[in-house]
Amino acid sequence: MSVASTALTSPLRGEEKRWRLAEWQLALPLTLAFSALFLAPLLLLVATSFFNDDKITQPGFASWTKFFGDPFNYKVIFDTLLLGLKTVCATVVIGYPLALVFMDLSPRLQKVLLFVIIMPMLLSVVVRTFAWIVVLGREGVINQGLMWLGVISEPLRLLQTELGLVISLTQIEMPLMLLPLISVMSRLDPNLRDASAALGASRWRTLFTVIVPLSMPGLVAGCLLVFASSTTAFISQTVIGGVRLIYLPLVIWQQSLVVYNWPLAAVASLSLVVSVLSIIAALSYLGRRSSRHLQG
Amino acid sequence: MGRRQSFLDLSYGLVIGGIAGLAVLIIVSPVVIALMTSFTEGRSLKFPPTGFSFRWYEQLFDPIQSRPIQRAAGNSLEVAAMSTLIGVVLATLAALGLARNRHKSARVADNFFMSPLVLPGITFGLAALVYFSTLGFRPSLNLMIAGHLIVTMPFILRTTTASLSQLDPALLDSSQSLGASWFYTLRRVTLPLIFPGIAAGAFLAFMASIDNVPVSLFLSNARTDTLPIRMWGMMESTLDVRVAAVSGVLIAAAFVLMLIMEWTVGLTRRMRD
């Protein structure tokens, strides 16, 4: 509403003002719900971390110094972030070519492929994790297949290894990579590729000098989603990784629901937030810079 | 030059096509293999399955043997339905209130409401547990509905705000200048036009609630657990083959849901745009 129009309808002005106020007030119920059920719990969590004992009676910094005084916890944080990084790399290497092929398909086949990509998304993470237990287990497809081929005589240990976990997470998180990639790539002008080919570039050169830079926003978005999801994938980490591979979500769960040391669990979960979000912020900053570089 | 070029293009086709094929295999095969295993006759998750039977499905639908699983499935549906319903009301109201507001505080509020999407779910789950225990609440379905409301509401707010921003303001102005009250305009113009956005968000929120682990993990006990938590427990302990049967049911449900959405809203078309 411009100033001119409000001036023209001056008799309505008072009513309109009340109107505005009412409109803004519609957000009040949600604000209240979020303050009571989201903001207050998080503030309490931060406060809880500044207590020394599991009865939450003595305020102090002991939980922080205890958590960060233990070199084991640094390894856990590092392993958690590294798991996210490996999963991101695997989903890019496997998923990007699929997105490239998607662009070349006929609309009919595109529909089929999208169906294949979206369908696992509607499937519970628990089901996807379970599927990988069946695939990777001692009597699973891979071991049975390799033994039948005579490649191995003893079943390989694939569950409870980081390799098995990264393979599983690659499939489990794949839709999060593919959907942003495909939505950006399908907006690319097909003439660009033809122009690049007409000017004598090989398809590889077109890929790395034309398509990859232009699809950067989708790639960055996919990487962020996969990283955030795989570092906090509690079920997949515990079921496929087992007890030998320890990541931050498991530490949080153990400290809060097994040991009942809430201050320490609070410290662990705040460390998870800070480490994951700072990497995400850095990545999205780099992504924004690269796309600005492209436009400017 | 020409031969080099064609060799390069051939290698491109082989490498990219090969990896894409592998990607489809990796995406699809675990689901197919899990589904096949659920029809096994044996007591283990061996592949290929030994024999073909519906015994695990029969056990799953047996009301006495599988009571905890069925109760967990009921809890999942109840929590998802209630949190989505409350989420739709609160998010639609908030979207109506904030979508046209250009004030800085409106953007702050919007970011605040979206932040559960960024925050690791396990951190909010722990925070909710500490908070509700401090207030003296015991684990119950109501607490879980409250927790799920927070983590699923952003999906509804996002799609509803998006469809409101595409709404032509001239429509609202003409409705108003023709003498319609604010509420009448809302009921007859705004809501019907943004309904697809609300419905899409409600669907996403419902699915996110059904699938939620981190919040349910902290706010449930043995009587109020949801299906994913119960399945996790079954996988962690004895690896009951009934997990395969539950998976089979959920795979079939996802497949049917996908077909319904394709027919009604043209899901794959929307996702591509």
C-alpha cells in the first residue's frame, strides 16, 4: 500500500491501521508456542551445560572442562565431521552423474527416474537402514554373491565398519543431494551445451567449464543437506556402525539416557550444533561467493 | 583431433553413464532386497531367502504376538496427525500475519520459525527432555505431539508462505473494495488459493513426523514409543525378522502414496519445477 492510496482513502485510515495490527497478531499463537516449546528448552539446555554434577545442583564449568579435557571426545567430533565429509563426497561422485544423465532423458524417462529418486524419501530412514543390514550382513547379498563367485571364502565384515556405514549413508542421503541438483540443472539452457560443443569443446570440457559452475547452487545446497543429515543420523550410525564406531549423537544418547549425566550430554549436543553449523555456514558462504563470482 | 574428440566423448558416455547406472542400482536394490527378504520362511535375514512364506507378515498382524509393534504404529499415526493438524492452524495463521509484512521483525520471526530445520534434531530432542522433566512432566503422547509440532511446522510455514507470496494482491484489494469483510476475503479468496500450498506442507510435515527419530527417542517410553523407535530397538537387540515385514508394509505404503500423489498433484512435475 503506497502513501498515496492511504491518503486517498483517508476515512478508512483508522480502520486500516487496526487491520494491520490484527494481521500481525495472527503470528502470535505460533510465537507463543515456539517460545514455550522451542526457545525455552534450548535456553534451559545451555543453562544445564553449566552445571558440574548430574543432579544439576552445583553451577560451574566442570562439564565443559571435563568434555574438552578428554582427547577421546576430540576424536569423536573429528570422526563425526569426517563421516559427514565422506558421505558428501560419495553422494556427489555417485549422484552428480545421475543428475547429468537425467537432463538428457526424455520427459517420460525423467518421470520414471524421479519416481525412483523420490520413493526412497517417502520411506522411513529406519527402513532404509534396515535394508542395508540385509545387504551388508554376514549372510547378506554382497557376502553371498562374492562367496558364490569364489572371490572370498570367508564372509567379509561389512557391518560395523566405517566403509559399510558410508556406503549405506550414501544411499540413505542420496535424495537430499539429487533433488536440489536436478531442480537447478533442469533450469539450465540446453543451448549452452550445444554452443560449447559447436565451439569444439569435448563433453568433458563442457562438463567442467560450463555445467559444473552453473549447477554450483544446487550442488552446494545438496552438500549442505547431506552433511547436516549424515552427521546427525543417529539410527544409521548406531545400527550399521554398531558400538565400535562412536559418533557424537551416540555420545549424547548415552550420556542422557544411559548414564543420566544431563550436563555432559548438554555439552556434547551443543558441541554438535556448533561444529556442524559452523561447517555449514562456511560451506554456504563459499557457495554464495562462487555464485556471485559467476554472475559478476 | 576428430578421433581424439570422439574418444573423449565416448569415455564421457561410458564413465557418466556407468556411474549413473550404479547410482540407480544403489538407490533401488536395497529396497528390493529388503522386500524380498521379508517373504522368507527362515529365521534369519539370509539372502537369497530360504523359501517363500507370509509367516512374518502373519506374525506381524497377529494382535497378541505383535501388540507392542501395532501400538507403536498407532502412536506414530496419532502423533503425526495431531502435530500436523495443530501445525497447519498455527502456521497458516502466522503465514497470513507475516507474508505481507515488510517490517524487519517479520523476517526475524520467519527465521526463528524456520530454525528447527537447521538445528540437529537430537539437540532439540535432548533440550525438550531436560525441559519437560524439569517442569515435572512424564513421557506421554502429548509431549511427543508438542515436540513433533516444533520440528515439522517449518515445512507447512514454508509452503504456505510461498503460495501466499504468489497470490496477486489485486485479488485481495478488489475483494475488499467490493465490500467483503476481512474474514470473508480470507475464507472465499485467500484460503482456497493457498490451499495447495498448505496441503503440500501438511503432507511433508506428516511424513517428517512419521519418520522422526531424534525427538521421539528422548520423549517416549516403552508405552508411548513410535514405530521407528520400536523398529530401532528390534534391530539393535535380536534382529527380529518381523522388522523385514514392517519394512515391507512401509515400502508398499510409500509406493501407494507415491502413486496417489502422482495422480492427484503430479508430484514429479512439481518437484522438477
